[in-house]
Amino acid sequence: MSAAFTEAVFQRLRGDVVLAGMLNTYLGVPAIFTSEPVPGDALLPYIVTTGQVTDVGWDTQDSRGRRIVRDIRCYAPATGSRLQVERMAEQVRGLFHRRDISVAGHDSALTICTGPIPGPEEDGAYGAIVTVESWLFQR
């Protein structure tokens, strides 16, 4: 399930032309990374989303389900203004909040977002975090 959820999140992010226009590119595609560390030659701005914050059962009497929580971290150059990273994070939120996520073999019951909140800052970068919480059940 983890790989299928990662793929679904990645495809949603990558497929949005507005978000892609806000990001740098890496190897010819929008700079969205699903593993860490981020490649050393990647240039800001970019997005990192790796692994679940939580992944717990959400089973009912007649179906199996999962409640998955994942952080999507946005990073932009530290220029003295957080505006760029905040715009990226708001775009990410809009892609997921109250929208179904297509995860192979599962149906989406509900997806909500919290944030964006200021995220970890890295050398020369501002961060913002959007947390995506999805309730999925198996078909």
C-alpha cells in the first residue's frame, strides 16, 4: 500500500501544471522527490514527500481500510520573503483537500489537509508543510 499511495501522491503533484510552473526541474521533470536525501544537484524550489507519518487500520465489519497521514514539504529559496513557498504549499493543499485520491486497489472515502504550516528551514531555503490525511478502503 505504501508504494501505491506514494505513486498516487506523486502523480497528483506532478500532473498539476500550475504547481509544475512553480518548481524547478530535475532530470527534465518537476522537482518532486519521494525519497531522501534529495539529490545534491537538485535546485530550489522543490517538493519532498517521503513515507507515512501514520498508517493505521480503518476496518469495518465488511471492509478493510487504512487511514494514512503524509506530510508534503515544500522548499523555496530564502530570499527574505516566504511568499513563494507559501504559494507552493497552498497549491499543494488545493490538490488534495476534500478531493479523492486514486490509489491502486483502493477507493478514497475522504481526504483532508491541514496546514500549510512553516516547515523546517534548510540552508538557504524556507519550508512549508501540508499534511494530507486519507481514509481509503479496499475494493
